[in-house]
Amino acid sequence: MTVQPLSLEVARRIIRRGLALSAAGLLGLAVVYLLALEYTPVEARQGLAQKIFYLHVPAAWSALLAFSLVGVASALYLWLHDARLDRFAAASAEVGVAFSAIMLTTGPIWAKPIWGTWWTWDARLTLTLFLFFLFVGYLALRAAVQDPAERARFSAVVGILGMLLVPFIHLSVYLFRTLHPQPIVLKPTAPSLPPEMLRTLLISFAVFTLLYVGFVTARYGLALAEEARDAA
Amino acid sequence: MPEVIHLALAIAAKDIRVELRSRTALVSALVFAALVLVIFNFARDPTALSATDLAPSALWVTFALASMVALNRAFTIERENGALDGLLVAPVSREAIFVGKLLANLAFVGTVELVTLPLFTLFFNVSLWTVLPGVLGVAALATVGFVAVGTIFSAMAVRTRFAELMLPVLLLPFMVPPLIGAVQVTTRLLAGRPLSEMLGWLRLLALYDVVFVTLCTLVFSAVVDE
Amino acid sequence: MPSHDGAALLEARGLQRSFGRVRILHGLDLSLRPGEALAIIGPNGAGKTTLLRLLAGLIRPSAGEVRILGQRLGRDVGSARHGLGVLLHQSLLYDDLTLLENLTFAARLYALDRPGAVAAAALEAAGLADRGGDLPRRLSRGLLQRAAIARAMLHSPRLLLLDEPFTGLDATAAARLRTDLQRRLAQGLGVVIVTHHLAEVWDLASRVAVLVGGRWAADEPRTGTLEAFLPRYQELIGA
């Protein structure tokens, strides 16, 4: 039995790049914090607590991005059978579960002062909750399958099915007449945003996307390093 | 094309015959359903919450949980003596295998639902007679959807060490749209609302069925072919 | 009816198979003509069962291809499987169906006319006619093996892939199997037998191939006696 060569060096390089991007992202996050606290105006109705919106919405967006990419990578994997796609999907899922967990904890923090309850079934929170469960299921299945090829195939099936579930969740929630009807995740809280709010929000989106890319890159590199170590 | 249906029916018939011999999955699911209904009844305060308010949710949660008890059966029997390999080396398309398993699972879950319905009317003192066709219709529509997804997930779950745990973890998110739709329609049926109020939900259920039955049939090969 | 047109029943080129990062089979070539019986032998862990599963189309090769009756086995299942019979380590039977029901179902899978009659005839030929109503769990290992063999040959395949067919068979049953295989070989059947029981297949085999560490250590016509071959075999697997 022979072993296919796998470079630990390549893996380390990828991890370094990922960590660099993540560090930049975290720096950007600090900037967003500052902007949110100092630069943006305080919203009339909701007060200071509204500011969590600058973290809340982009985190939800990142979770959705992470999951969509898991779905796309899964579909491509079943077509091309490239292990890199599977590695990427797994990395994206882990980052996604982290982002959805962030969103699910910041959501209630926001909801309590605004709406008086910790949890609401509004569209954004509900969708993120489902993404969280889908991620958890995806990762649980991966942990339960030993054979790498089988694990990749099974994960891909869950990824594709999950990606197609998301619109149905969205549709169900939309039909359901929620507490505060907000059918689209990206819809802002007020009909027209002052420019400072919009700018900060957009910067925050960029920062979270950067964080996503950084974390996924680092995680991907880590997975590659683990495989290289196991093969040696 | 007829070949696929022929083989699917042969496989479904075989599954049904196997289950009727041992009856374990069927009986377990039925008993489970009855118990869940009983728990729902005792868990509510009769003065605070009327039976009719709780009824549709109780019914559908019962169906959802009971069907999960029955779903792993389909691929567990294929693991005995490596029988699945027997299907895979034969000139049988993977789509036919999936459809056959789906039909068998629908027969079982359908049976559980049909037997549970009279119990439900009894425990919750709800009259279904006037709306029976509607209830059966929405039951069929919703069940097809989550049983399709459940069939493919059970094919994967039985190959892990924790089949009974893995199936619910994977399947429950997928049960939510059909369940929401089914409960909404059932509630309106029991309240005698007009069809127009249910159309949106019925369309959702139908779309879900079409999308997921098709998708699951197509990706099944990825689950069983190495 | 099978014909001696000489076209290869089985052709494999450059077969490779990996489990994760570990390669189990390294670029194997294989071919089988009608009337040939190939015995594949080798030490444990050489990859014999993996090779058989590859040839049966249960696993996809990491590289290379397998052609059964001229067709590549893939997702599009193809008609080639009608001519393929497979015997694996497990019996492939359902514990809750009788032998007759099991074989009838198998006959349906192969789209045979009058599946019940075909199944009954197969049980008869295997000497299991009186056990047709029994459940697999009530049968001894030997009887189960005979039932599994009957299932593999039910549809008169042109190519048989057998994994340890003689396991559990008593002398009579083993002789019956050998006679049956020889008759079919004369009619143009091709057989691949993976085995540890060299003595059982020696006279039957027309070719012997030795698999060591996922590679062919030898692939040659079966000539001479088993006694003469054994020292060479020890050398090959020791290498």
C-alpha cells in the first residue's frame, strides 16, 4: 500500500493566509464597533440597543452565505468528486455554525429591550435557527462516518437538500404572519436609512465577509494539515 | 420507464412482505403514536386550552415522531446479510430502489396515520367526518414530502453507529415546512374555513413534494453507490 | 444462449482503488474469456475482496475501468448486469422471507419470466427443494451457502464472480458445485473465484492469479499439480 503525497508546507501556507485575513477581519470588526458606537446616530424608537443591528444582520448574512456555499460545493462535489470541494464545504459549515450561533445570541440580546421578549419568531431569527440546525446535522453526520469518500458523499447529499430547504423555510415563515413581518433577511429596520447607518452597515457586511473568507481559509488549511499528518 | 415502476413495485412489495412477517416497526410506531397522543392529552390543562386549539398540532407532531420510528426500518433490513448488495449488483436502477423504498415507507407511515386518526378523534373529541377527505388529502400531501427526505436520510443513518439519533437530527428541520403547512390547513379545515384560505399552504406542500421527491430520487445513487 | 464468439466477458485495465489516502489496488489488468475459470489467490489483506467488489461494480475504481460483457458498469446500470452473477461473503438473503420467496424476488430483479417457477427450479437444482419454505435464519451455514450460490446462478449468467464459494460446503455439495460450474464453463460461462481454498478450485481453474499487496505477483495458466505449485506460491507471497 502506498500513500499519495500531501504537502504539510502547502497546508501551513494556507493557514497563515487564512489567519492573516481573519486578523484583518477582526481589526475591521473593531472598526465597526467604533463606528457603530460613535459615528452612527442613535435611533429614535429603539435607542442604543438598536446598534446591535450592525452585527446582527451581517452575521446572519454570513451564515446564509456559508450555507449557500456548502450547498454549491456539495452539488459540485457530486458532479466532480474533487476532495477539495468536500474540504471546503466542511470548513464553510464549521464557520457557518459559529456565525449562526453568534447571531442567535445577539438576536435575543437585541430583542429583549426592543420587543420585551428574548425570542421572537421573526423571519431573520427563524431562518438562522434553521441554518444552525442544518449545520449541526451536517457536522454530526460528518463526525459519524469514518470512510472519507463516504463522508464526502453523504455530506454532499445533506448539503444539497439543505440548500433547497432554505427557500421553503423562508416561504413558510413568510406565509405564517409573524410578529414583525420582515420577509427578507436583508431588509433594514427602517424604510430609509440615514447615510451613516447605511455606510456602517455596508462596512460591516464587508468585514463579516472578510471574516468568513479568513476563517474558512484557515479551517481549510487546518483540514489539509490534518490529512497530511494522518497520511505520514 | 415501465421497467423502473415494475422494479420499484417489486421492491416495495418485498418490503411490505418482510414487515408483515415481523411487524416490529409497524407495531412500535403505532404504540408510540398512541402514547404521544395520550401524553398530549394529559399535558394540557383542559380549562385553559381547548381540545380543538391543540388538536391539529398534537396530531401532526404525533405523525412526525411516529414516522421517524418507522423510517429506519427500510434500510436496516438491507443490512442483514448484505442484502443491499444483492439489489446493487442486479440490473436495477438506483432510482427504482429509492422509489420502491419510498412506496413501502409511505405504506407504513400511511398505515400509522390511518390507525392514529380514529384514536385522535376519540382522545380529543374532535369530529372529522365532514372534513375527512380534506384531512386525508393534506395528510397525504404532507407525508409524501417528509417521508421522501426521511427515506434518503435513513439510508445514510443506518450506515453510521447512531442510526436512531442521526435520523431525527438530520430530518427534523426538513419536517418543518410540511408540518407547518399541514397544521395550518388542518386547523382551517376543522374551523370550516373556505378553501381559498388554504390554497397558499397547499401549494407550498405540493411544491415541496415535487422538489424533494425528485431531488431525493436523483441523489440516491450518491448514497448507495461507492 | 451463450456463444463461443471469443469476445472477452470481463476486461479490466489499470484498476486502482484507494481508501482515503491509502491505495489498496495498484493498476491491475485483468481479462476473462468464455470458458475460462480464473482463481485469484493471495494472503489476507492483499485486496482480493476489494477487487471482486470492483469487478462486480459495487465500488467505483479510483482509476482505470471495468468492462463486463463489453459494457462499462456505471450509474447507468446497463443491461450487462443481466449477464452477471455475484456471490459475496454474505448470503444477500432476507431473514424474514423464505428461500423460495427470496429467490423469487431475485428472479424479479433480473426480469425473468415466471419468477416463481425459475426460483423453484433453482432450489431443485441445488438440492434445496424441500427447504424452500424455510427462513434463512433456520438454515446451517452450508445450506445457506448453497442457497446463496443458487441465487447467484438463477438467471443463467454468462459471468460469475464468486467470493469463497466453497466455504461451509460439505464434500457432496462441493462436488455438486464443481460439476455444475464445469458444465457451465463448457457452455461458455466465465468464472472468477476468489479463494483461500486452493485445493477446492485447483482442478476447476484454467488460470491462477496471485494478488500480493494490491499487485499481481503472478497471472498464468494453471498447469501441473497443486503440490508443485505450493512452494512457488509461498515464495510469491513471501516476496
